[in-house]
Amino acid sequence: MTLDDLDAADRRLINRLQDGLPLVARPYAAVAEELGIAEGDLLGRLARLREGGVLSRFGPMYHAERLGGGLTLAALAVPESDFDRVSEAVNAFPEVAHNYRREHELNMWFVLATETPDRIAETIAGIEAATGLTVFNMPKEEEFHVRLHLPV
């Protein structure tokens, strides 16, 4: 599935959900009502978008460090001919919060969120073993809050 396969309701749903869910007893029903669709339709669309790979992840964002976990930004220099294999290997790690391609020598960037700070090094070692590539670990030195919205 590609962005070209999305209808207007899919696009409104993706754009709306980037603003979060309301804190109510039935958040999906509330969003469905905002969008003028049935709750079942909204849930079906979410499932289809996840299964089709348009949404790689849908869920809450936690402040891992405040919960006693670890968080870091990491990157790889992946040969273009091996990009798909390496992407699958990296994405197979549940600690990978999101993974994206960049036009740079370090062309694959991903965020690791782990249950403990020590798991960052263990996860990086696992990714290096699975990919055969060196992971460049770039832990944050200072935190900034930037709202990211990717309209579709």
C-alpha cells in the first residue's frame, strides 16, 4: 500500500491522529464522530493502514527515561543494495521506536527505547550482529520538544 492508495477519509484520519487521542472513555468513537465516520470504520481503516505498511507504528509515546528506561538516536551507513534487508533486520527489534531513511552517508536513522539504560548497549550489539554493520549511537545531550506533523 502507498500514499496513492489512500482515500480522503484515510488522509483525514492520519492527519487527525497525529494530534493525539482525546482522554475520554471511547477515544476512537470521539475521533470517528469528529471525522464523520463510524467507529468500526475508523478501527478497520487503522488496521488496514497498519497491515499495508502506511503506518509502521500506532500507539502512545512514553518518556522512556522518566520511566527508568533508555532512549537514544542511532544511525547506520547501509549499502543501497542491502537497504531492504537491513531495514527488516533493524525493524525486527521491538526496541526500535521508528526507523527512517536519510540522504546522507549515514542513510538509516532510528530511535531505540529500552526498559533500562543498560539495554541500549545490548540492543545496539544485537543490531550490529544482525546487520553486520556498525551502529552509530547518538544519545541526547539536551532535550527539545518539537511538534512533528506530517500532513498527508
